[in-house]
Amino acid sequence: MLAVAVGWQVYALTHDPLALGLVGLSEFLPFLCLVMLGGHVADRADRRNVLVIAWSIEALCIGGLLWLTIAGGRAVWPIYLVIATFGSTRAFYSPSMQAIVPTLVPREEFPRAVSLNSTLFQIAVIAGPALGGVLFLLGPAVVFGVCLALFIVTVLLTASLGPHRARHDAAGAAANATASTGHQLLEGLRYVLHQRLVLGVISLDLFAVLFGGATALLPIFAGEVLRIGPAGLGLLRTAPGVGAALTAGLLTLRPINRHAGAYMFGGVALFGLCTIVFGLSRSVPLSVAALFLLGCGDMLSIYVRGILVQLNTPDTIRGRVSAINSMFIGGSNELGEFESGVTARWFGAVRAVLLGGVLTLAVVGGWIALFPQLRRLDRLR
């Protein structure tokens, strides 16, 4: 809901594609600067408390957006400032959130937990944009008010979890006691660089979604290409979530047991192909269908990547490795939005989306050649 309201409000104030790209950049830069520290905190502090504090700050930020909207502000920079604060808090909650999930369920049930967690998340992704687009017709203040209430509920639910710290064995504790803080901060990065499987998985997400980030330009497609307004924007944002949710639900019932690498590369290739179809479409049903299938492909690759990274990482450094993973994911999403905004300014929105889809397919081909062990990957465990 927040993404719909902020995107439409920024574009309504500026009518500039680059302004939409700057939304993603203003969130990514502080995230990039702080995420390594966030991973270190996730392995040292109570992960539940990290989540509660971070989401409480975000609730205050949404309250700031609500106040600015009610006051009738026409400047865009306060919105960027709030989004930058979101990026700073995400640098801390994202590693803790990723690291806490594998410890809440038995290891053998983790693949099902991933798909169930993704299903619940995608239900929110489906309901949020659709509801946000409808509520925006009543004014952005209504959307921000509802978001604020939901964030408060999130904080209360998270606080109800029991205390949770990373598990440290004696050898790990002794090593951490003698290592410098800088050494500990970079431990997750060293682990990723030495594990070719993990490196290939998370770098694939970075470059594929970096070029295929068409969602940042959806306000332009809704307003100028398809001409379906803010309610239509909610529909477009909902379509990938529907596809992802249905795919995640299917994976909960029938987890991937064989040919994991083929599923992962196939999912990213489907993502790129559907991005091209969306860019070429001038039909609302075809555009929605392309975004639906785009979500299906994205969820396939997310499922495989999430299980591989978490199950191949010791809990003692899972927060720091999750920070690296979050940095790659953040790079693909926020930098992808910025890249889409810049290329849309240069070439137009349609050409920018088409170029992104082609480059995504090129990344798939390149990663198949660079990481043959991923191509041959059979079982997830």
C-alpha cells in the first residue's frame, strides 16, 4: 500500500520518471552503507528486539508522511528523507529477519517454511497494492493512516516472540572474542566469496532484477501507456503478487526435490521474457497476464535461492551472510528502480522495460556459463 501511495504521489508532484528512480536510490544508499553493521548486530543482539526497534522507527516515518500530506506539502524532498530512513532501518531488520526464520522450525521442514512464509507475504503483496489503489482515491492521507495502524500491529506481534540470539559454539565464541570488529563485519562477505554456490545464487538475483525492474515504472504505464489511473496501478502491482502467491502455495504442497538449478534459471528466464511482453503490450489483460507470469517466475527463483543460502550458512554468521544477501537483493530492487528511471528518462518507459527484459535474459545465459555447478544443481539439501 505504501509503495502505491508514494509512487503515485511522487509522480503526481513531479511528472518525472527520474523522480521515481530516485525513490529507490534514496532507500538503497543508506541501506548499502549500514547493512554490514546490521548483519553484525543480528549475530550479536536479540534479533527480536532489532525487528521491534526498526519497525517502530518506520511507523514514526509513516506518521511523518501522514502529517506532510495533511499539511498539504508540495515538496518532494521530505518524501525522499522518509524513504532514506526506511533504507537505514531495513539495513538492520532485514538481516535479523532472514536469520531468525531458519531457527524457528526444524531443519527438515525449512523448505516448506520458506514457501509458506512466501505465500503469506505474497497475500500481503496482493491485497496491499489493490487496497492501496482504491484507498488512494480517497486521498493519500487515508493510505498512510491505514499503513501506520498496520505497522503498529506488526510491532506488537513481533514483540510477542520470545527473546532470540544467534547460537554460538565454544570455538566460534573464542574466535569472535579475539577477532577485531572490522574482521567480524567482513566475515559474511568472505564466506560468500569462498562459497561459489552461494555467490552464484545471490549475484544472479542482483543482476537479473537490476535490469528487469519494470515495477518502478508502473505509474507511467498506468497513467500514460494503458491509461487506467491509480486503481489500475493497484491492479498492475497486484498481478505479480498473485502469480507469486499461487506459485508459493503450490511449492508448499509440492516442494522442489529435483532439478533445483533448472527451476531457478527457468524462473529468472520467465521473469525476463514476461518483462519484454509487458513492455510491448498495449492491452490491459495482456499486461496483467505478463505481470502475473513474471511473479510466478520470480517466486520460483526466490524459493530456490532462499533455501540454498540459509541452509548452507552456519547460524553463527547467518546474520552477516543475510546482510550480504540483503545487500544484493536491495541492489537489485532499489538500484533496479533507479536504473529504470534513468533509462526511461533517456529512451522512454517502453524502451527501458524492453531493454531490461533483454538484459535479464542475457544475465541468465551468462550465469549458466559462469556457474556450471548451479546449472547442474539437483537437490536443495
